[in-house]
Amino acid sequence: MATTSIAQNVGEEIGFDVELIDPTETNEPVGRGPILIPSVIYESHILYFVTPCDGCTLRLLDENGVVVYSTVIPTGTISLVLPSSLLGEYEIQIIQGNICFYGYITL
């Protein structure tokens, strides 16, 4: 995957923290295995997925906690272009079942 190697040398890695979403809100069971935190690099308005995030929901929230962008990451996605109209600092969330990985990016 040449794109990933280039992205690692060009972009900035997003540091994710993890939180459990209220399990009563979904019907998915909580897994018992180790949690694999996604590795995502961003450069300007492009996200590069070093680890697969197939089928996860990606959301960007503004400083008021309002979701300004949301999409489901398609299977096999290695990069995703965010809307150029988004400028400033955002909380980025990758939601996988009952688990929310969150960090911060500046676009």
C-alpha cells in the first residue's frame, strides 16, 4: 500500500481515545477481545486509514458538539476526502458498534 507509506511520511497521525457508547442504545453485544485503536493520518482535508475502518461511522463535531459531517466508511477505503468547506478544529469520531474512538483535528 504505497499510499499509506507516503501518508505516514507526510501527514499527522490522529491520537484517539476510546469510550464505550451506552450499550442500551444499540443491539450489538460488547466484545470481550482487545480493542484495536484505528490508525488514521490526516493531511489537509484527506484522511488516510492505516488500519481498516470498514463499515464504521465517521463523524466530525464542531466546538458546540454539533455533528457537521457524518458518513459510513466504505469497505476497502484507504483514504477519504473531507469537505473543503470545513475549516477549524473538530472532534473526529470513528464509531464501531458500541465503541467510539475520538480525537481532534484542525482543517
